[in-house]
Amino acid sequence: MGFWTLLEGLLLFANALAILNEDRFLARRGWTLAEMTGPQRSSLKGQVIGLIYACQFLRLPLILFNIIIIIVKLFTG
């Protein structure tokens, strides 16, 4: 596995986190940012919730990275 393949995999993972809907998926399982207060934020669950919200917050750069990957794949095959 090369570095480029690793970057593509990370981009796909970030895309998967960015499309999770808070109302339909996260709130039903108790994975909202409002429920994580105090020492719960430093737990593994709190860190994962923070990562999900960071991916959702950075959707525009994520779209740009997707466009760049698509263009590179078109030219390199």
C-alpha cells in the first residue's frame, strides 16, 4: 500500500464521517456534542464525537480535496 492509497483511504473515511446526520443517526445513539461535558470530552467516545463534528465543520475543504483527488485520478488513471 502506497502513500497515495493511504491518503485516499483517509479521505474516504473523512467523507463517511462528514455525511453522518446528527438528528437521524447521532442523537438517537447519544453521540451529540451537547452531551459531552467536562471529563467526558477527553474519553474515547468524546474524542470520536469531536472528530465527527470536525469533519462536518470542514466540509468545504473536504469538497476541495475530493475535487483534487478526482482530477489527479483522471490524469494518472
